[in-house]
Amino acid sequence: MGPAGQAPAAATRHSPAASVPAPNRRSRPPRPGHTSRRGNKKLKRALFLSAFAALHNPPSRAYYDRKRAEGKRHNQALIALARRRSDVLFAMLRDGTLYQDPEPGKLPPAA
């Protein structure tokens, strides 16, 4: 937690997994379709495999399909899903709650 019990910023939460684009040494913007080489490789791998396995879950599959419809490639969509799952995990830890699948009627449109 941050100062005065505030949650840390998104960039701070995601920095161990390097799921936030970071400028390289030459201060160029990150290239689309390329993942960061920074961060904990084991954590990134675990999040990626978790996202890949979650494609059988309807809410995760809808999010993945929506990202694909936006024009993202397979790996880019999986990384986006991994980051979203990371956000959910952080919220669960922050709030001290268990995971609850969203109700089928409340799922966002798949594109």
C-alpha cells in the first residue's frame, strides 16, 4: 500500500511483471508487438500461462476476442489478458476478497 493506505499506482503495481511499457536506453517508445525484457521473467511467464489457460473461461475469452477484434495479435491479446488478470488479483489482495465469476448477463460485449 502507498502512503496513508492508498493503493499504489498502476505502473507501480505492474512493474515487477514489466507489463507496463517502459522506454529503452535510447528513449524510444516501445515497439508495438514487442514485450519488455524488464521485470521478473518467472512472474511474466506465470501470468502469460495463466492468461493462456484462462481462454476456456467465458469472461476471459470475451476479453481476448475483443482485443483480437481491436486488431491486436495473439500474443498482444494474451499479454493484455494477463495484465487484466493481474489487476483482478491485485484487487482481490487489496480488498481481501475471493474471486467471483461475473454473472453471464453482466459480461461485456465480445465486440
